[in-house]
Amino acid sequence: MVNKNNRVKSTNDIELKDRLVAINRTTKVTKGGRTFTFAAIVVVGNDNGIIGYGLGKANEVTTAIAKGVEAAKKNLIKVPVHKGTIPHEQIAKFGGSRIILKPATPGTGVKAGGAMRAVLESVGITDVLAKSKGSSNPHNLVKATIAALSEMRSPMQVAQHRGVSLDKVFNG
């Protein structure tokens, strides 16, 4: 189901929930009047480690959201969620947006702003500390957050890379 770089191949057996992050309205002035178009950035996730984002553009908001959901289902990734939080600290950037994600103790909640919160809650993370620096453009924040989550490694992956047996990881 998941290949080497955390991509999810099939979505047949996954129950995905979509979440609208932002809608942008653009106006084109023509001889006949104004033409409005809408761009919607949408995040889909299953609240259990699978996340994807998509951008949909159309003349109506509902069509733009539907296109965004379809685009999001085409680029899903698997993220290691360890006890409701992320396994380790991660820094990422995309365009002018820079983000920092830190694991948090149970009960902390998702301490993150708008676009980052939508991504982190859709992936199923319940406790995390997040900070965004630089641009607050929702498109770049979503892409930076997903880039950070895609670079996460689970404790089992780190143990296998170091050559440590898995029973030492879980039993001390």
C-alpha cells in the first residue's frame, strides 16, 4: 500500500475526511463585465497517519472544492504518528514559509495556527507544538507542513537504520 517514499498507492480501503483550508477569489474584468473564479486549497486525511492536499480552481466555490478534494486524493502520504504526537522535531520551508514542529506531551493539544492546524488535525496528531515564520500564505504553509511530515521517521525506522533490535526499542 505504501512505497519507499511514504506515498500511498490506493485509496480504496481508506475513509478520508476533507477539510477546506482557504478559498481565494480572483476577478477578471472583460468587455462583458467581471468574471469571478475561485481557488480552493483542501486537505484530506484519515485521522490515522494519512494526509494529502490539493488545489482546485473553478467558476463556483463548490466545484473548486470538489476539484481540490480529487487532487488531494491523488497525492497522499503516510506519516508516522507516535502516541498522538510526532516522533521528533522537524523544520521545513516552502517558498517564503518556514515552519517548526515539536512533539508535545499528552494533553497539550494542537498549538498551531490556521493552515498548519488543518493539516496536523487531519493527519491525526492530537498533541504538537508548531510555529510558522516568514510568509503566512496558506498555500505555502500547507506545502511546508506536509514536507515536514513527509520527512518524519518512526522510532522503528530509526532503530532499523541504526541496527538496533526492535525489542530493545519497546522494552527498554
